[in-house]
Amino acid sequence: MAQKVYMVEGRQFRTESDYARAKHDKEIIDRLRTKTNFRDKKDLEILSNQLRSGKYKFMTLLGQDFQEEVEALLKDVSSGKKGRSGSAAVKKTGQKSIKKASEQPEKISEAAVAEALQRQEKQRKLMLRISRIVAILCLGYFGVYSYYNYKTESAFQQMNELKEGGGAAAATPAASAGPLYTLDDAVAEREVLEEYKKLLNNNKKLIGWIKIDDTNINYPVLQTDNNEYYLDHNVNEEYDINGSIFMDKDCDIVKPSTNYILYGHHMKNGKMFGKLDSYQSESYYKEHPYISFDTIYEKGTYEVMYVFRSRVYKETEIVFKYYQFIDANGEQEFESHMQEMAAMSLYDTGVTASYGDQLLTLSTCDYQETDGRFVVVAKKIAKE
């Protein structure tokens, strides 16, 4: 059965849908031909600019043919040539094209098909290359991510074994700029807890350990004089995208600060403080009301008081900045800060603190706003 031939403006189209698009384009072209004076240079310039700017949306090559035709006529009119200007010339050109196309339909069809297939093949190859590049990048990212997760878990496992007394201390202490807890002579009066002595041989910047029962939070806590360092370094002082849990550089465990502030990444895999925002649920808080935080000198149990969202503010903004609350300069200032946090808290735990209580603040990123933070504040309680 012979294939039906669809012809419009001297071009052959293979399918009925392509033929319909071509007819749509022809209607636009016919309207433009009707309202345009093809003998007038100004009219041709206006039409040429409109076609170049894409004002008329063509769906087939008829649009390109028409634009080339207009450009040729404009060139002729501009140079003063005769014989091809006007609608009669356009009509004649169209008739000539139709005649040639009808004389050699097979040749036109083969050329059109070959051109279309060539374009499709180029697009296919391009998409294939892009897909391969994306796949390689994804595999590379996954590989790096998995590698750092493995390093992180290995480092913490080693530290935990040392803490529990199941591992041996490193023969050579890790290189360090010096532990913050030796910056004051008072360190000589405080004895490091036995379970942390081996750990200190591995990392002199260790200042404690945090744990929340029935969660993945069970990590050593480190401290340097640079709050940026442990954002991307692990306990072995190696580069690690997971970072570590660390205490604010201005906090002091020797002469205890009013408030210990600990930072950790909000990792999508739940590591570090990735699950800390579970405290936004009051039911979760009721199941996890206590936080264990030991310094290298003493053990501590803390009861959750406040849970709130905040953000990092500009220095010029006059507002309560929880991350600057490290030491209270008196009872009035302490109570003022407690009121600020109570007002921000997502729910009322019924737990309060008095001036002289030791506080613990856990802080991680919160993606509900730019520079957002999710914060949990607890106070130290006597062990039962």
C-alpha cells in the first residue's frame, strides 16, 4: 500500500500530525503575506525583525523557509534589484518550489527523513553522554560520601572502645596545638576521669563525651580555639565532611562556664546531630528527657528544658542570641536569658533553672530558614 503524501508549500511531511502543524504554519504565513507590502522596504524590515525575534511561533521548517524568503526579498529591495519583489514574485517562488517538489517527491522525502534521523541521532548521543556524566558524578559522590562515613564510624568506634577500656592507647599522641583545658593552672587541681585518659593520648583536644540513650548520639566532644575547624575534621584530625561534635571555643570546662554550647552537623544520614530536631515533637522529648554529657573531669546528667528554633543574626541586630550566652554576669541576666528561651520554646517541659545551675545547649542547622538553627537546652541535675 502506497504511503500517503502530505505536501505544504513545496515540502513533504510524513505523518498527519506533521501535516497539521505545517498547515498551521501556512495559515500564519498566508496572513503575513496578505498584510505585508513586499515591495516596501520598511514593511519587509519590520517583518524580518519580527521573524528573527521569534514573535511568530512556527512548528515546522515552513517558518524557516518563509524567513529566508523574506530576507532574500529584503536584500533585493535594499539593493534595488527588480523581478523578485512583490506578492507576485512570492507566489511564483512558491509555485516553482511546489513544481520541483512534485517532480522529485522521493528525493525530497529521502532527504527530509535523513535530516530528521541525523538530528535524532545527534540528540540521542548527546543525552547519552550527559547521562553517563551524571551517573559518574553520582557514583563518585556516593563513593566519597560512603568513604567518609566509614572513616567517621571507624574513628568513633575506636574512641568508644578506648572509653570503655577495650582498646589500647596509641603509642604516639596525635599532633596538636595544645589542649584548651591546660590553658589554666587550675588543671593541676583536677583529675581526669580514668575512662578518658587513654582517649587523651589520641586527641589532646578531647574535652568530653555526649550521649542520649536510644539515639545515635554517642560521640566524643572536642574543642579548639577555632569554631570552624571541627566542621570538617574528625577525631583523628583528618578532613571529614561529617565533621565532629565540638564545644564553642569560648566555653571553659576548667572553670565551668554557665552554659556549655555544643555544635554538630545536621547530617541527612542522621549522624552527628542529624536527629536532634526529633525534639520538635513533645512526645519524643518525653521519651528522651535526659542527656548525658561528661567533661573529662566529671560526669553529668542534664534534663531538657527548652526546645526552639532560632538563627544566626547579624551583629547589628538587637535580639537574644543564644549562641552568645556562655556566662551570665549575674542573676538578673541569667533570668532574662531563661525568659527569652522559654518564650521561644516549642512546648513547656515544666523544667526551669536557677542562677548557679550548669546549662548545656545543643545546636545544629535548621533548614526552614536561611542560617536557621535548631536548639535544645538542658540543665544539670543530681544523679539519682
